Amino acid sequence: MIRNWYARWMYEWETQLTTRDENRVVRPLEWGFDSIAPFLESHGLAGALPAAGAARHNGSAEAAMAKINQLLIAQSREFFGYERPTDFRLEERHPQLFPTNVRPETLARDAELRRQAANGQMKPACFLRFTSPERTPYPGNDLVNARWYPAPEHRDPARPKQAIVVLPQWNADGFSHNALCAAFNRMGISALRLSMPYHDIRRPEELERSDYSVSANIGRTLSACRQAVVDIRCCLDWLEEQGYEHFGVLGTSLGSCYAFLASAHDARLRVNAFNHASTAFGDVVWTGQSTRHIRQAVEQAGLTQERLRTLWGAISPVNYYAKFAGAEAGGPQKHVLLVYAEYDLTFPREYSLQVVEAFREHGIHFEPRVLPCGHYTTGETPFKYIDGWHLGSFVHRAFKALRKEKAAARQAEAADSRVAERESA
């Protein structure tokens, strides 16, 4: 009885939080072949694109987009591959909120932050900037932005330098997850808090929300995901240039999807914290409360959940479990945390449980954690502290394990060297 009451209360609270923003826009279905065409053309796959006339007919367009997804899944290493940027640079500026809602309290906070910056009451922050390998029609979106939180130099010069890339949730403002990065610094771990495509400073001026990262434009959503994944990997390139040896990624909600896909295609990501996870991109969009306006658009166009799942198969974690497990890459074992919520109405629990089962079937070693709340309520007291504890303690333990692993390897190398010296004497 108490459990049923708690569930009803939690669902009501979750629904209240997911419906309080009134600036969600229902945009009509668009196939977005123009967004995915540059990749296809540069990789000899332009033949998969429909003819100009056929692209205007939903049946032909849908069949072409389904075929494109099959090609992208089969060639995912190329799809999520990239050419290393050459324009990495650090930039100092005052941090900005970039709100994604028009609630009075949010606008008041934005105004206060602007006042502090104008009056010199706010310290400037450091940001990593570079040009994304995935180009879009929006130059501001293609200039990657990641707030840099370098950890202080450790007193032990032999300690390996470690860093984590942090991705917040869909429609996150410019301050979301910054506290986590500061906490990682206290653990001796540096952090890059990445602005995802079409988010905060990368958001086109005509938008109030980060709509172009996930929308009823099928091709643009594919492109946004590819851009996010290659941006994560580029951050690792820069960190390597700074002498970092161990790398991790932490993603929440949409950021969790991006983080998983990056890690499935990059063996350097040894520490992986997935804060809310699901299987198929289309399933979440179709069933989640926070994407009901996108479902409305695609449903009006006659699509079903199953068909939408196919159209976004190339950006669905369910199709890359084997790669993540290292079955193809043969990479070192990853440290994995999987957090999901018992009363989630945005990433429904049934899909998170499918991830748990799939990880077990593929032999992925992971730590599951279940929050007694929903998706949006994860950001509310006391659940945000519970979630933060799970994330922080895992990241601390996982990077500590990597340090021990390296120390053991050094000892083994030293022992082998001594044996070789004795044998040659």
C-alpha cells in the first residue's frame, strides 16, 4: 500500500516537472537527407540517398532512410570516426546560463549572472574550443565548447594524469553538471564539461531550447549524434596532448547515449558512468514524456514506434553492445556504472532493464544503481545527492583502479628487466 502511494506521488511529481515548460515546439516531420548527405558522399555511399523527387514522397524517403541506417550501423567506425582537429585552443570568458525555459525564476537567475559579470563580481572561466569534424549549417554549433576544470598538480610525479569528459542532459543550461566537475577536481581528476551540439553557447539564435539535437528532423538528429560522439573523442585527443593517460566519460540522459556510443568506438574511454540509460533512440522519443511533442509530429506523419526505431537505429546503443564489450576491438576492460530510476517517465524503466540484461548477456562488467525517483526528479532534493554520491564514488574508485593497474604494470616491467639483466650477465 505504501509502495503504491509512493509510486503515485512520484509519477505525479515527475509529470509536473515534465510539463511545466511551455516553450516546446511541435515541428513537422522532415527527413533531413541534407544533414547526412555530406558523410555519405565523402564515404562513397551517396547512392543510398534518394533522388530529389523521391525524397518528397514519404514511402520512398522512409525506405531510403532505413537503408542508410543499416549502412551506418555496418560502417559505424567510419560514421563515428573523424579527422583530428588542428585548432585546439583555450579561451577565457565569463560563464553564461543560456536558459532553455522562460520561467521567471530562471530568467531572474540569468539576469543576476549577467549583472555579476558586468560588474566584475564573477571570475572568468576557461573553455576548450575547436572546430567540430562534423559540419552543420550553423557555424556557432560547429565551434565546440567545453569548460575546462584542471585538477591541481599532484605531489607524486609518478601519478598518471586522469581526466573525464562530462555531458549533461538534453536542454541543459550552461551551469548544469559543473558541480560534479568541481568534485572530480577534489579527487585529483580533471574534467571537461562538454556543451553538446545545439546546446548553450552552440545553440542557434532562433531557438529557445536545444531542439535541433533531437527533433522530428530524422537526418539532423543523426548528424547531431555523430557530432556529439566525435566531439567527445576530439576532447580525448586534446587531453592526450596535455599528457593525460587515463580517460573517462560521464553522461546523463541524452548525454548518456552519446557517451555510450563514444565509448563503444573508442578504447581510450576506460571509465564510463551512464546516468540514465536506454536501448533504442526511437523508443525513448516515442514513449518519453519530455519528447511527447516530437512523437506528436512523427505520429501525425503516419510513423509508428517500430518504424521510428528503425529510422534512428544508427544512433541506438542497442546496436553496439558487442563493440562496447570489446568483442571487435579487443580493447582493455572498461569500468562501467549504470544508473537508472525506478519511476522514470522519460527513459521508461523497462528499457533500462533491457540495458541491464544486455550488458549481462554480453559479459560487460558493470555496477547497477537504482534511484528511488524518476528522470526529472533526479535533479531534486534529496535524489540529486544520492545520484551524485553514486556517480562520484564510482568515478573515484574506477580511476583509482586504473592507477593501481598502471603501478602493477610498472612493477612487472621492472621485474622483467631485472630478470633480463641477470640472464645476460
